[in-house]
Amino acid sequence: MAESKTIGVVGSGQMGSGIAQLAAVHGFDVWLLDTDPSALSRARKSITNNINRLISKGQLSQAGGHDALGRLNYTTDLEELHMADVVIEAIVESEDVKKKLFLALDKIVKSSAILASNTSSISITRLASTTSRPGQVIGMHFMNPPPIMKLVEIVRGAGTSDETFYATKSLAERLGKTVICSQDFSGFIVNRILMPMINEAFHTLYTGVATKEDIDTGMKLGTNHPMGPLELADFIGLDVCLSIMKVLHAGLGDSKYAPCPLLVQYVDAGRLGRKCGIGVYDYGRASAQVIP
Ligand code: NAI
């Protein structure tokens, strides 16, 4: 398989914009797509600011930053991804929406292209089954924020070929990442372990065992985690955490994975975390209705 040069990224939210930035800084031509033009313009602004910050900190040369910005293309038209060697999908964590996208991408991209998903928990095997190329479908799970976090968890679907696995591993390494490999079972490695901990932190809050501050301080100072679980949930997005818990519950079939009612209620109330100004913590969204 030839080395990838052009990367399509679908979804320009927290993860997609970070993956696009990372790829452009590492010399790839990037097409970043979103169906929502306002998400795309937010992504353009945030990537430009981040690259300028890297230049001002001396972590990227002026010329390097300028070239990276020049390699980034923004679009709402899926057809523009036809020249991509690899497409990394980072849209909403919904199996139905992702399946529709994989079906459409399969018809647009060249026959040699790899279709990768940044899904946190959804079955790669099932996404692959909507395409005519299950051997070329793989999970490429970046951590948040993608330009900073060192890990990529590669997920092999039941039909993922060795060639696709090694090409994806090499791509992740060219992006400066360390790779771990998971078989395709709900939650893979990292979220299988992380999300039940976050869910348990919600139960600890819900049942009045402790305040949110004490839960987070307990886990930071007691177990040396850089962020407490509730703080981390706000950072990830409570909607994303809830979707993953639902996938774990459905896929592994044990009641211990049932989402905590408080997590469900926060999402119902639109308290999605940092990205919308309020989650477990209030980041200053003035009109927020605060549930005690
Ligand atoms: P986000 O909500 O910030 O962004 C999702 C973007 O996808 C939005 O801009 C939305 O307009 C766009 N979108 C939705 N449907 C689309 C479609 N059919 N075609 C094109 N664009 C579409 O979500 P976030 O947090 O970036 O998550 C994206 C994916 O990455 C999810 O699968 C999530 O599970 C995964 N992930 C999230 C992490 C996190 O910490 N938030 C960490 C690792 C993976």
C-alpha cells in the first residue's frame, strides 16, 4: 500500500479539528468536512489560532505554520474527498449516522482508500459491513486533544486486513503517536476501563456520597490522575460519555454498564460539558439552569 499523502477528516468538532491540525502540521494535505458550515468556520478559527500559538511559542517555524495552514482545505461537499488516501471519520457518536456516512464515502473515495473511524465505542465490524471494502475499514481512535495526546488506539474489525492495519499504524506513527491495538469489542481498551470509572463518579455524586470537588480531588491526589473523573467527563462531553455507556451496556450486556441517571439528566438538560459552557461544572454560561 502506497504511503498516504492526502487525508480527509469528516466532522470538524473537537476531535476532527484537532486531527486535521495534527495532520497538516505533519505535512499531509487535509480536507476537513462538516455538514454544518458554522462548525467548519469555528474549526478554521481554532486551528488557525492553535497554529499561530505554536509559532509564537517557538514549537513551529513561521514557514512551517504557514505551510500547514496552506495544506488545510475546508468543505461541506463530500465529493471533495474523492482524492483522499485515508478518510478519518469524527462525526457524532451515533451508529446510524456513521453507517450512512460510510456507505456514502465508500462510493466516493478511490478503491485503494482506507476508511478509518475515530469512534470511541461503536463496532468497526458493523461500520465496515455497510461498505464494499471491509478489509480497508479500521478504527483509529485518537485521544482528546489529538495534537497533544500521545496515543492512538487502533481497532481491528473482524475483516480488517493486515495491510490496512500496518498502513494505519504507520500513519499514526508518522503523526508522532504511540499505537496500541484492540480487537473490536465495545469500548475497545481505553473506554472499556475509563467510562465505567466516570459513570461510577456520577453515581458517587448522585447518591450524595461526596461533592463533585471532593470526588475529583480524591481521584487526582489519591490516584495521581491529572484530571478528576467529573472534570474529565466535562472535557470529553457528557453526551459523548452517555453514548459510550449506552454502547457498553448494549454490547457487553451487564447492568453494571447502565448509565447513571444523573449523567442522563445532565445530557437531557443540555449540560454537555465544557463545549457548551456547563456540564458538571459551570464554565460561565450565564443563562444556565443549574441542577443541584
Ligand atoms: P463534536 O460534537 O465536537 O463534533 C462532531 C461534528 O460532526 C460536529 O461539528 C457535527 O456538525 C459533525 N457532523 C455530524 N454529523 C455529520 C455528518 N453526517 N457529516 C459530517 N459532519 C457531521 O464531537 P467530538 O467530541 O469531536 O466527537 C467526534 C467523534 O470522536 C465521536 O465518534 C466521539 O465518540 C469520538 N471521540 C471523542 C472524544 C472526546 O473526547 N470528545 C475522544 C475520542 C473520540
